[in-house]
Amino acid sequence: MSSRSSAALKAARSRLAIRRQLATTPGRLRLAAVLVTLSAIVFGVVAIQAADTRRQAVRDVRTTELRLAQAVDISANMSDAHATAARSFLVGEPETARSRAEYKRALGKASTGVADLAGALGTSSQAQPEIGRLVHRLSVYNGLIDDARANYRQGFPVAGAYLRRAAGTLREEMLPAASRLYAVQARSLTASYKTGVGTGSLLLVLVAGLALLAVLAATQVYVARATRRILNLRLALSTVILLGLLGWIAIALAVQASALEDAQRQGSDPIELLTATRILASRAQGNESIALSARGGGEGEPRLADIDRGFLTVTAPIDGLLAQFEGTSQEARRSVTTIRAAYGTYLDAHDRVVTQERTGDFTQAVRLAVSDPGTRAAPSSTRAAVALDRALAGEARAAQRRFDEHASDARDALEGLSAGIPMLSALCALLALSGVRRRLDEYR
């Protein structure tokens, strides 16, 4: 007889032996024990994986939100630095130490933010080109401002040209690079939120849990019929533990997803909208300063009408951003009134500057832009811009606190699952196997 025929004969005998075993009650009980064990292992692995996926999503959301805030702060600080630098050229006297310090502080924060992101993002292929561009252009921009400042101190009119070139570098290269860096982090944050609230992981857990529950139920029914005993206490207890574990996992994942949705709706979204508004307002203030420094334009100089149109273009989205912010939460609806009032005051102050600017009275326009008239009803545009920025920054901090609270709730909802799932899954399987084994011992 050939080796192939011998192997086929052995396989046939093995199958026959298995059929004979399954035709007996002990054989069927052993099969039930194997199925319970395999089902419990699959359920435990699926449940642990689901919990770990959600936990990692929460961590990613918290980390990416921090990086997103850093990317936004880079834009805000660069815009603030430029607004401060441009404003200092309008006063008609040597730059104050306070103005210089404010410029250095804002630009230093932008540089630190770029360095922090460079360290956090490592070798990200999408972020590194933008970070490199920002590092280089920050140096170029600062050099242009220094050149403008040096010429201004000596009374050379070319100072304005250096200032406007710096403004072009900021507007055409630095802010777009920061915006692309922001977009990279925004896409990552969206993906993390999607993973953290997706129902796929919960459905897999329920399918695996119901499969184990079905195996336990079938085993109990068979044991009851085979042994003429209505209840197998250990199998019943195993089923109760499984139901409790399934309920715990389902509730924990649902609470975590709900908290993460609240973190996005009441935290991340308002922060993005408010910070975008801050950046636009700061850029608008910088445009106003450039318009005044142009003194009506001349050969090779920008025209006031063009720069004023730029102001209107920059501020056009602000009303829409505030409307979106208002719809994010009840707290936002209460605070948006204050922000709108500050924004309205700023626009009124800017309109007073523009009125004088168009009549050619640049001395009065500069006074209304920089000098504080001493009344709340008619502040300078600089003071109104600072008040608006403080209102936006204050509400952004409140939104950040709400984000932290809800993100912490999402994290806390998953506490204990890492240890509870394997322990209770194993206990469920052991109790079921113990219940089956007691019946098997009766056949020995």
C-alpha cells in the first residue's frame, strides 16, 4: 500500500472517530467546551481591541487639539507682531520700549510655537515643508522689520517700503504656510474624532458577545436535555457575567463617544472659530496701519483704496464665523453678544479712521488710530482692536476648558476596561467550562 493511500486511510479513520465521538453525549460536551473557549477568546480580543482603539482616539484628540492650537497661535502671534510693528510707525516719534517689547514677545511666541511643532511632528512629510518655510521666513520677516525700523529712526521714507515688503512676506508666504500647517492638524483631528465616535468597534463587540452568548445558551439547553437538570448554576452565572460585561462595554463606549462629541462641539469647534476671528481681526488692524503709513500712495506705493478693500476682504468672513460660533453651545450664545459688541465698536473706530483718511487728514486719522481719545464710546481703533482680541481670547480659553472637561470625561469612561474585559471574559469562560466539566465527570 502506498504512503498516499495510507495517509488517506488514516484521515478517514480520524473523521470516523470524530463522528462517533460527536454522536455521544461526552463528545458533544467536549465540543461545547471547545466552542465556549474559542468564543470567549474571540470576544475578549475584540472587546479589548475596541476599548484600546477608543482610548487611543481620545489620546490622539487631546494631543492633536494641542498641536492645532499651537498652529493657530503661530498665525495669531505673527499677525499680532505685525500689527504692533506697523502701528509703531504711525506715531511720528521714536518707537516706544513698550511697543518694541510687544513686537518681540509676539514674534518670539510665534518662533517658539514653530519650534514646538517641529519637535512634536517629527518627520511628518506634510508638516515639515511648512515648518521649514516658516523658520526661514520668520528670519526674513524680522530682518525686514529691523531694516524698516532703522530707516524710520533716521527719517528715511524707504522705511515704509520695508514695512510693506514685510507685510507682503507675512501675507503671501508666512500666513499661508501656517494655514497649511493648521490644515494638516485639522485633518488629523477630524480623523481622530471620527475614530473615537465610530460605531464599528461597538458593533464588533456586540456581534462577538452575542455569538458567545448564543454558544452559552446552546450549551445550557443541551446540558439540560442530556442530564435532565433544568439549571446548570455555573453556566447560568457565566451568562450573567457576560451580559453584565456587554452592558458595561456598551455603556462605556456610548458615554465616551458622547463626551468626545461634546468636546468637539463645545470645545474644538468654538476654539477654531474664535481663533480664526482673532487672526482676521489682527490682520485687518495691520492693513489699517499700512494704509495710514502709505499716506495716500504715490509712485510705487500702494493706493489707500486698494488697502482699504483688503481690510474689507479680511473682515468679511468674521460675521459668518461668529454666527457659526453662536450655534456651537448655549454658553456661546450667551457670550457672542459681548464679542459682537466689541467687534461693532472696532468697526466704528475703523470707520472714523477711514473717514479722515479719505479726506486726506492723515494726522487726525493717525490720532484716531493710535491715540486714545479717552472715552469708551469712541476709543481709538487700536484700543478697540485690543478689546476685541481680549474678548475673543477669553472665550477661547473658556472653550478650551470645556474641551478639557469633556475630553477627560471621555477618557474616564473607559477606565477599568483594560483590566475588566480580560478578567471577566476569562471568568466567564472558566465558569462555563467548569459547568460542562462537572457533567462530563458523570460519564467516567
